[in-house]
Amino acid sequence: MDRSQPSVFRYIPNCLSVLRILLIPVVIWLVLDNKAVPALIAFAIGALTDFLDGQLARRCGWHSHVGALMDPVADKLFVLCLMPLMWNFGPVVAVFAVLVIVRYAIQLTVFPVLMGWLKRPFKVAPRFLPKLATAVAFLVLGLGLLQNVLLEISPDYYFSGSPLAKTIGAISLLGSLLEIYVLVTFVPRYWQIIRGKHDTFE
């Protein structure tokens, strides 16, 4: 593949990020309408787009400034909108849900504050642990939706004390530790960028 030649295919990662955002109301509607299996499928498609857009951008050289910003925004909106929903339905541990919501809400303010208000350029160079924290959030949401499927197909299924409940609890504990780490590293860096002392989120 000649990566020097412009191609419409280079927009595929951005389209996948947009698709992830568009799937948010679809998943919410399916969950609220008690359509557990379609909700899990729609969520899985959204999670798959998160994997594919990054892989395609890296492997095919389809990088763009818009894509570098759109991908994390899509991730944060996807998780931020679905986490309260799953918290309300019970499977997500409250402390983990609150930490995720706080962290993602703060991170989303970067765009109106730095780009809209201060007009300050910045770069995003995510490290392994923040990426892992995002993956854990996706995993917990997926397991929560799986629980809804089990409740739908098996009237005798009881979530509390089940292996799935213990798994979600253990993963949520790991996720809580990761969220705390991300918060205590992100907020000081955010303040540095606001003050013009740094230009890169890591």
C-alpha cells in the first residue's frame, strides 16, 4: 500500500469513532427496553470499533489530528454515558462507577476549556496504565450487560454471590485503583497545560 497517496480509506478510523458515539443511544434504548441480547451485541460492536480504529490508524498510517482527538472523546462519551446506566441496574460497584464518571467528566472538559476558551494547543500521548483503565471500564460494562442477558434467559439466575458478581467486583477493585492513579496524574498535568507549563497529556 502506498501510504503517500491520499485515500478515502484513511477516514475509516474516524468513521468508526463516530459509529461508537452513535451506538450510545442505541445501547441505552435497548437496555431500558429490556432487550438484553441486542444491547450486549450493540455494546460489543462499539467496543470492537475502539480496537479497530486504533489498529487501522497504526497499521495503515491513517493518522490525523482529528482522529487523535476523536478516538479518546468517543471512548469517554461511550463509557461516561453507559456507566451510570449499569450502576443503576446494579452490577457495577458504586465506588468504581463514581471514579469513572468523575475522571471522564474532567477529561472531557479539556476540549471546551483548552480548545474553545483558552485556544491552547495540546497533544495526547497516552501511556499504558490509562489505556488499561479504559479497557477495564469497557470490560466491566460488558460483564454488566452479560449479567442482564443471564437474567433474561434464566429466571432462576441470581446475580448476588455468583461467580460473575465476584468477577465484576474484583475487576472493579482493579479499575478503582487505576482510576485513582489516572486522576492523580491527569489533574496536575491538566493544570500545567492550562498555565502553559506543558503541552502533552500522557
